[in-house]
Amino acid sequence: QQQQQQQPRRQVLTAALPFVAEAAQTVPQWDLLCGVAAAVCSIAWVKIFGKLKRAGVLEQNLSRKLVHITTGPIFVLTWLFFSDAPYARFIAAAVPCLNGIRLLAVGSGVVDNPGLVKSMSRSGDKAELLRGPLYYIAVLAAVTVLFWRETPAGAITVSMMCGGDGIADIVGRKFGTAKLPWNSSKSWAGSAAMFATGMVMACAYFWLFCSQGYFECVPLQFVLPYLSVVCGACTLVESLPVNSWFDDNLSVPLVAAGMSMLVLPMAAAAAAGCSVPQHDVLQMLHIH
């Protein structure tokens, strides 16, 4: 009994949802179809915001930020529709990779697409696509391959990069009169919005994937204190005056993923009433 108390729960289900598992058995190339559908929806989603901007419904910067906030989280939701095949994560990761190739082609001038440039850049310079937007795409591909549906670290990373960082800019521009003492271009309102939105989105993902049989189902009262540490660290990094040489689309995801890998096992251990040896962190996170 004492040995059982010293061992945190490690059961994580990685199989597909029941209806997906059935579809994967009956529909040829199910995962490939899911990948194609996700890619088409991704392109269509960006085009919708482009049309809203051209129609005058959305201002350019707001349109760009809404693309930033919504595209990644919607992509993570598509993970639920892929099968439990070992290659499914790679087909899913191909979706952002294809978008990355598109950004490379447009950003380098090989392909002319003024609409894409306007919807995803601040200044209208196509070279911007090769920085922040391309990093964004690379992060989505990386978390899909590395974390997939086996650990919340990937969903938390996307929550902070997309929801948290995106909302911070919108709120900061509108309500950010009180600036941070260490960075006059950032505000208390923007940072508070980033922390709160990242927390809410990460908790929503945790509940959704856990309720569907993924992740380790640790009660939220144990997860929240450790998740707040992750979100707080990301918010602090985003507020630092380093964006000119270290893009937020790299710094925030790196901190989110790294901190999640370190502190999430502590939440599981707290729920189990024991501590976690440092060498056991990666094993608990099911990273192979």
C-alpha cells in the first residue's frame, strides 16, 4: 500500500475517440482525409479574415491578431479527429508544414500573394512572413510531433502563444495606459489579459482532452497552482524588452513547453500525495 502511494498515476490513453476509431477502420486513408480537411479549413479561415478586412469590417491589425489567436487553437482541436495510428501525428503536423511552405514561397517573393501579406504582416512587407508567422507555424508543427495527445504541454504551449500573447496585444493597445516599469511598450492590462486568457484556454484544453480519455486526469485544484506558474513565466517573458531580437512566437512557446515539462509532473505528484524524482519527469510526460 505504501508503494502504491509513492507512485503517481501514469495512465494516459492515446487511442482515438470511439467514432474516430470506427471511421479509421471503415474509411480508407482516414488520417490523410483529416489532414487534407484541416489544411483546407486553415487556408479558408485566413481568407475569411482577409475578406472581412477588405470589406472594412475589421481593421488590419485586429484581423491579423484574430488570425493569430484562433488559427492555432482550432488546429489543436483537429487532433481529436485523427486515429491512434503511430503516423497520425505526422500527418497532422504536415498541415502547418504546408502552410509554412506557403509562407516561405510568398515571403521570399517566389509566389505573389498580396492578400496573404496584408493579413499576416504588420507593415505590409512580405519579408515579415519569414519571421513571426513562420515561427508560429513551426511551433504548431513541433508541438504536434513532440507532444500530440499524450501530454498537456503542447496544448498549454499553443494556449500561451496564441490565446495569451494575441489577447495581450489587443487589450494592451486599447486599455494599456499603465505601462510596465521595465518595458514602456508593454502594459499591466495586456500582461494581465495574457495570463488570464492563457490560463482559461489551457484549462479548457485540459478538461476537453482529459474528458475524452487523453492526458492524465489530475483534478483541477491540483493543476491550477502549477499551471499558474507556467502562465506567469510566459507572461513575464513576453513582457521583457527582447522582442526586437527574440520573437514572442519563439520565446513564449519555449518557456511554456519547458515549464510545462518541469511542473506538470508535480501536479500529478501532488494529487497522488508524493514527490517526483527529477529523472522521472520525461517518463511521466510520456515523451519518447
